[in-house]
Amino acid sequence: MPLPIPKSMMIQSSGKALSIDFFSDEEVQHILHEISGKIITDKRRSEKHKRYILLVEFLFRTGGRIDEILMVKPSDINLATNSIRLKTLKQGKDRNGVQREKYRVIPLHADLRDAHMQYLLDMNISTKSEDPLFPMSRQVVDLYFKKIQDKLEFKVHAHKFRHTFAVKAIMDNVPLNVLQQWLGHSSIFTTSIYTQITGMDTSQFMERIR
């Protein structure tokens, strides 16, 4: 059973507290509830708010960078293998020095699969579509989350979901090299910062030992 993330956690490295922010499970639910409320109260823009609900699910369930998620197309989700293909920001070169696109493939969380399929059904979008799921800029997303933040009175930004995903993975004992692959880190030392979680009640870990 996944461990919930309490509010009183922090990440620490080499004795110094780092400014790495992440959501508690309760805060994520508050965000989803706030956006869901907008679907009802702002019916004229209900499709827009439904898109943001899905965006939050993608950010929360993949740990992808916002720019990577904004490039996702329905065709990037493989329902046969339950996986999602993310186009990485750092592109590579082949043996001839020609620039080529780079991707990483990560497992598709069951909750994200359900949310994705329901959205495609509601919006009458083909699973093979090559159009972006989220046809908006990062600046527009930042503004939307800023408005949510003002309502909820805690910081809400896209990259915070990435940190949250990583912390949850560490708490649920995902191997570091697997998490490195999921996050697309070039160095495992970057990923290892998430292992240094402090300021929490560690008794919950003892309860998992049988």
C-alpha cells in the first residue's frame, strides 16, 4: 500500500536544507477539487478545465517535466503495453552527428490510464491522434496554476508535481536506477537527492516490515 506524503517533510543534503518543494497527498486532492469545481461553475470553459484535470494527472503520475508533458500526443500512449512515451528535452545525435529526437518510455499508471481514456471519450479524440493533448504554452499553464495557488494559499507550479512523483516513488521503494530512468536524469546522483527525506515520522516504515 503506497505511503501518504505528509506536509511536514523536507529534503536535506550534506547537512543543508534544499529548496525542493513537493505536495502532500491532501494538497493534490485540493488542487483536483478546485479544478473540478471550475468545471461546474464555469461551464463555458468546462473543456479547458477538464484538460487541466488531465494535465495534473499526467504531471502527478509520470514525473515528467512540463515541457515534455505539453508535447504528449494520444499516439504516445501505448495501451497494449501500458506505457507512455515522453519526448526528452535534450536531443541526441547519431553517429553522423545528425540531431535526432530522444524519447524515454515509462509505465502508465492505472489511474492515469483511466483518466486519459475518459478524457478521449468525452472529447471524442482518437487514441491514434497526432495532435498534442495539451495545446497550450508553459506560460499559460503557469498562469492557470497561479490562480489556483491564490485560492488554495499554497504554492502550485508544474515542477512541484515532478518532485512529488519522485518523493512518492522513493517512499514506495522504487529502485533508484528505475526512478532515474523514469525521470530522465543523466546522472543517478541527481536522482539520489530524493532519498534524503527528513522531518517525517519514520514509524510508518517500521509498520511495513513483516
